[in-house]
Amino acid sequence: MLDPRTHAVRADIADVRLADRVFAPHYAAPLRRTVAREAPLREARGADSTVLATLPQGAAFDLIDMTGGVGWGIAVDSGLVGYVDLAAVQPQ
């Protein structure tokens, strides 16, 4: 079993790099993004959810899913998986 805190796996989608280890209805290749301004990485989609880390400006973020102004993916430096405001990230 993969740890969803450090492996980008949800019931509906997974990081394509995990395709040999987990079955998912959809796989996505991460899109490398840069954090444009300091932003919280949250455990869940909601703004009131637990903050896992604060991503500094300039940090790399591998974006896997974008829905409703919120991105889900991997904070590259820490390896933590979570949600971030899409307004805080930009293409590299």
C-alpha cells in the first residue's frame, strides 16, 4: 500500500510514474510548476484543511490535477503530496 502523503495516489487519479505499482482509473503525467508566491500546501482541498507545509516562492511543484482553482500534486523539495491554490503556481 502506498502512502498518499508521499505518493500521488487518489481513488480517481494517480501519478503516471506509479502505474507499475498501483491501479487507478486515470493516470496523469505531472506538469512541473513554480510557486510564484509563498503558499500553503494543504492536506485536503478546503481552505480550512490542515497545512502540511508552506511552499516558498520559487519552489518546484509537480501538478497532477487541477479542479476549481485548486491544484493537487507533489511539493518536489519535501516530497509531500497535497493541494495548493492554482493562483500561487505558474509554468516553469
